[in-house]
Amino acid sequence: MASYASPLPLPTFFAVSTPVLISSNISLKLYPSPLKRLFVRRRRRLKTPAACSAEAASKLEQWDSMTARFAGASNIPFLLIQIPQILLNQRNLVSNNSAALFAVPWLGMLTGLLGNLTLLSYFAKKKEKEAILVQTLGVISIYIVIVQLAVVGAMPLPQFMATSAAVVTGLVLNFMNYNGWLIQWVWQRWEDFVTIVGISVLPQVMWSTFVPFIPNSIFPGVVSCCLAVLFIILTRTGKLSKKAERFVGSLSGWTATLLFMWMPVAQMWTNYLNPDNIKGLAALTLLLGMIGNGLMIPRALFIRDLMWFTGASWASLLQGWGNLAWMYCLKSISKEFFWAATVVLLIWLGMAARQDRIAYGYNSPFQSIKELFFGTR
């Protein structure tokens, strides 16, 4: 009788803290039958701290692997978007229909290529191989289109030669840096170059969006380029504080992110000025872009990468959905198509937030969002 003080089950908090004591010292034969069944069910639910920790680590590892697969699978819809344009350009080249290629804006293609190349450097530094593959395929596919434009003279030769040099150099340096074959000094020079280009291009693209309502000028790009060079010189000569140096070091990634975030604004502004342009957009192409970006969102949320989440994935996803909404308002797509895409998108985002909460063991998905934006846990 000394082995138990009361016929009632022990409190849960005590049972969890002393699982060995319960299993070895308490004789279940002394309990009445209903209480014995209750105690057995409770004891089966008990888990040691080591077991809980192992289970949590297993869930985290599984979601880590799953989000990496999602990000890798995003290459499929992105390739399906680019391949039709490449094949169409090739048919026009074979049939000597050069005028059709002049309708493809080389400046817009170049802007997208620079954004992919900048994010490629960002993800190569973070060793995110799935995102590296996405950005690499983006660079290669856009460069193929640029080559086709240059063949017919739709893109000036000097700009094409400079673009080719930047693409080859960027791909080689990022590959070497990912494998640890590149000395730090060379990588720093490449990061400086990417930072200067990104800071120069972003304000110029934002300015050009509202032409002809504002004067057509390269002034924003020139001023931004001068400021970028000044920041790089101050950073490399040690004239800035450590906090300022980290800020300058993150500018290349953030300029690419802001560039992707600006694309929906530019697209909506263009659609507002020329509503008929929306008829030239293919709903299937927009849907493929949404699928590709949607597949990358769980990975960006899992690794708490605000830059990837807000720019390369979330903003591009909203751009595709916004264009679908505009097409729905203009009766270019059916109501069923638009609402089906919207519902599936919401379900997917909700699933990603729920699984991230479970993987980290949180009670609310808002905790994951808080960590994403504020970096606190």
C-alpha cells in the first residue's frame, strides 16, 4: 500500500515529468476497472521529452524536404512558359518573319534577365540549390530569346555583347562560388557589379513606367549608378559602419526583389492605359506562372527568407492573379476559371501556413509570419 498514496491517477504534469516512476512503482491491479482503463489510456499517450524532441525534429525534416521538392518542381511550369515563346520565335526566324520578333521588347527581357541573374547570386551564396536551378533556367531561357532578337537586329549589337558577357561571367562565377572554387576577392567584385547594376536599373525602370506622362530621361539611372559606385567605394575602403556595410551588401538582392515587385505595378498601369492589351495575355500562361511562384512560397516561408517570399514569389504570384482578375472583369475568361484558380490558390497558401506551423510546433501560423518579417522566435 505504500507504493501509492491515492487510488486516483496522478496529475498529468506529474506523470509527464516522472514516466519511469509511474511504470515501475504503480500496481494497476489495485485500481478499480474504470480507473485502470483511464490510467492505461493516459500512460499510452505519455511521451518522454526525448521522444517529443525526436518527433518534432522528424516533422521539421520532412517539411524541409517537401518544400525543397516543391521549389524544384516549380521549374516545370516556368519552362512551359518560356518554351512556346522560344519555338514561336524560331518559326518566325525560319520563315523570315523578322517583324514579329521586333514586337518582343528586348529591354523588358533584359530587365527580367538581370533580375534572375541577381537572384541567382543571392541564392548561390545561401546554397539554396532548388532556387539556384530556377534562376539558372530563367537566365538561360531569357538569354535564348535575347539571342533570337539579336539575330534579326531587334536588339542592338553593343547591348547584346555586354549582356552575353554578363550572362557567361555570372553563370561561371556563381557555379564556382557554389562549389567553393572561387576566391573571396573575385566574388566580392562580382557582388559589387551586381549591386551597381541593380541600383541603376530599378529607378530607371520605375521612371520609364510612367512615360510619356513624365519626360523620357536616363537621369534616374545615372544618378542611382553614381550613388551605387559611391556606396561600394565607401564600403570597400572601410568608411562605413558594420551595420551600413551589411545594408549595402543586401542591396543587390533587394533591388532584384523590388524589381519583381514593381512588375505588377507596371503591368497594371499598362492595362489601365491600354485595356485592350489584356486580350493579348494567355490565361494558361498566367496560370503556369502562378503555379511556379506558388510552389516556391512554402520554401521561402520555411527558411524565413523575406526577400524571396515578398519579391520573387509573392509579388509575382499577385501579378498573375491580378491579371486574371482583370481578364475576368473584361469577360476574357470565364467565371468558373477565375474562381477555381482563386480557391485553389487560397487553399494552397493555407496548407503551406498550416504545415509550417505544424513543422515548427507552433499554435498559430501567425507565429511563422512574425518570424518571417521580424526574425524573432
